[in-house]
Amino acid sequence: MLIARRADTRARADFATWKMIAQLNGFSALPAEAQNFLEGYRQLLARMTEADASEVTIQLMYKSYYAEMGGSGTPPEIPSRATEPAADTGNVTAFRRPPPRPKAAASGPATKRPLPVALIFACLAVVYVSIRYYWR
């Protein structure tokens, strides 16, 4: 079953990659195997929907990869991604926003009023004058 899962994952990843490269006009740069699978996919598109053609092509790739990876006999059935329940996300964690932080009240009893700049300046002036007076 481990070989089957690896073959299915590889088939799905390769198909998506090859399809994207072909859409970006890189069809000729693909290996011959990829070109053959994509030609089959294009022929299937003429007869069925895109989702069905994609799934059939992926299943063909899966069977080929299963045999290539050392699987013996007929490959086991792997449920298609379209029929799997949406709740099973594997190791993917859904993004959740953190809860909003409570805003501090501007006029509450626990808040301190900042000292005005003028008061700070006056205190510094007093300290400076007292130090100068003390040193004489």
C-alpha cells in the first residue's frame, strides 16, 4: 500500500506540473513519457469533462508508476481526490485568525496620564541649575 500511495502522489504531482508546463508553451521541453500522457489527456478532453479526463489520465499514470516502483500485480484502488471527504486535510492546518486583542480604555482608572513635555523640561532645568549652583 505504501508503494501505491507514493505512486498516486507522484502521478498527481507530475500531472499538475506537466499540465502547467504545457500551458506555458513548454510542451516540447517535456520528456517523451509526459508528452504521451498529455496527448492522451487532450484526446480524453474531446470526449469528457476536464475533471474526468484529468482523473482518468492520473489513474493511467498511477498504474504506470506503480509498476515502475516495484509494485507487483494489479495496483490497489486508491480513492480519487474528488470522492474523498473534504474534512480529511492530512497534515494541512487551516488558517485561523487570532482573536482580537482587547483595546485599552483611554480614560480608565488604571491608566496613567503621561507627563507633559513642558513639566519634564522644567524639572531638567531645575536639576541643571541646582547642579551648577552646588558646584560653585
